[in-house]
Amino acid sequence: MNKLFSKFRIGPRLIFLITVQALILLMIGLTALAGLTFASRSTDLLNRNVTEGTRLSYLADTIQGELLATVHRVNTGALTWDQGRQNLGFANQQFEDDWKTYTTALTPDEAEFIEDVLAPGLAGVRSAFLELERLFKNEDRTNLSLFVINELDELVQPFLNALLASSSERQLASERTFEDSLKSNNTFLYASLAVIVIGVLLAGLIGYLIYRSIVDPIERISGTVHSVSEGDYEVRTGLTGSDEFATLGAALDELLQDKVTSLVNAEEENERLNESVLKLLDAVARLSERDLTVTVPVSADVTGPVADAINQMAEETGRVLMRVSRIASQVGASCATVNKKAEIVNATATAQKAEVERTA
């Protein structure tokens, strides 16, 4: 993986790391937003179901608590006709207001459903209100009792049963919505946790790899410099890639290679120079032993002129000695001739001396 990152420069690596972290944060935010959106929708639906159930309960309470209770109390004489008419008018107005409030908040689909379920019984309730209003107005207790016994339940009970059934259905729907909301919230919670954990692990892994892709080359370059400082000129960084560290490592390796080449050449030059110096010393030693036949090899280094000078000196000394030898031979021959002539002169002088003595 470090080799993969080494193909990119440091800037793109850091941009990649920042981009990955930003994407992880974006995924976490989108997951949380989706969870909040679903929770909001579930809450709205739950609130709607509760509100509709409450309004249906209000309608049922109006019929049971206002309409039926008023009728039975008037029928039993617990309320006067005036009180009954007042309570009945209030119940009728309350019922119409609750029904209008309930139907206004319905969606088209819900309105269609209500039209099929509650509308058939609504006409019966309104008919019951009209009939009861007429009976209360006429203050006819006998017909009121007959109406309560024979017609009231038939007119009111279907709508009341539908209201109670719809209210129970809304309550069940609210419970299902609440349970689904809990499950979905748990799902989004686990999904968010999974995204967070995976994102943190992924960001940490990528960050660690990028960290190692930066630190490892630095450590290798530092180790190489330390080894060179201790005299190990064979060590190399061996960095590959196209980033800044690979460029620096390649330059350092090339510098070390040039340095080693220079050292090898210098060592070879020193060896050659040492050999030439040893040859010069050997030649000088043989010259000191009067061996004028010695010839020093002339090399291309700084000892070449010295060797050439020694060879010329030995050659010139040999020629001089040969001349001296020839001159000495000539002097010896001349001395022999002079000696012979001296002997002849001496013999002549001796003879002359004897002749002089005889003459005397």
C-alpha cells in the first residue's frame, strides 16, 4: 500500500485523506438526516393518528355524553324541556363543529374512506337531532319515549359504532406506527453506528498508511545518512516512486554512487601511485648498488617524470662512466708508452753516463 501511495506526491495524498474524511462525515450526516426524516414522518403520522383518534373520541363523547345523556335525562324528567333544548342545541352545535374540524384535516384518501365508513351513519345522527329538536319543542314525552325505544338507537348507534371502530383502528394504527418508528429508529441508530465505526476505521487506516508512506522514506533516508556518516558507503535508500521522497532518495543514491566511484578511483590511483613509488625506490636502491642497467617503468601518474628522470640519469651516468673507462684505458696506454720511452731514455742516459765515464 505504501508503494501505491508513493506513486502520488504528498499534496494529493493529504487531499485524498481529507476527501475520504469529508465523505465519511457526509455519509454519517446523510444517515442521520435520513433517520431524522423518517422519525419526523413517523412522528407526524403518529400525531395524525392520535389527533384523528382524539377527534373521533370527541364525536363519540358528544353523542354519548351530550346527545344520549340529554335525551335520557329529559325522558326521565331529570331535565326540563328548556334545559333539554339548550343541551340539545349545544350538543348539535358541538357535534357539527367537531365533525367539520375532523373532516377538514383529512387527506383525500382519508376523506374517501370516511365517506364510505361514517357518512352513511351521519345522516341518521342528523335526523335524530332534527327529530329530537321537534319533540323537545313540542314537549311530547310520550312520542319521545317511543322515539327513544324504537328509533334512537337505529339512527345513532351505527354512526357511534363506526366512530368507536374508527377510533380503535386509529389507536391500533398509532401503536403500529410507534412500533415501526422504534424499529426504524433502532435500525437507523445501528446503521449510523456502523457507518461511524467503519468510517473511523477506514479514515484511521488510510491516515496510518499515508503516515507510514511519509515517515518510512524519511526514516530510510535518515538511516542511510547515518550509515554513510559511519563510513558505510555501500548503503542505498532504494526508494522508488514519483513523490518528493523518491526524488530525494534517488538524488542521494546517485550522490553516494558518485562518491563511491570517486573513492574507488582514488583508491586505485593510490595503489598505482604506491606501486610506482615502490618501483622508484627499488630502482634507486639498485642504482645505489651501482647497477646502472636498471630501467624504471614510466607510468602515467605523477611518478612518471621522476622515473623518466631516473632512467635518463642512469643512462647518462652509464655513458659518462663508459667515457671515463675509455679515457682511463687511453691514459693507461699512454702511461705504458711513456714508461717505455722513459725506460729507453733511462737506458740511453745510462749508456751516455758510462760513455762519459769512459771518456773521462
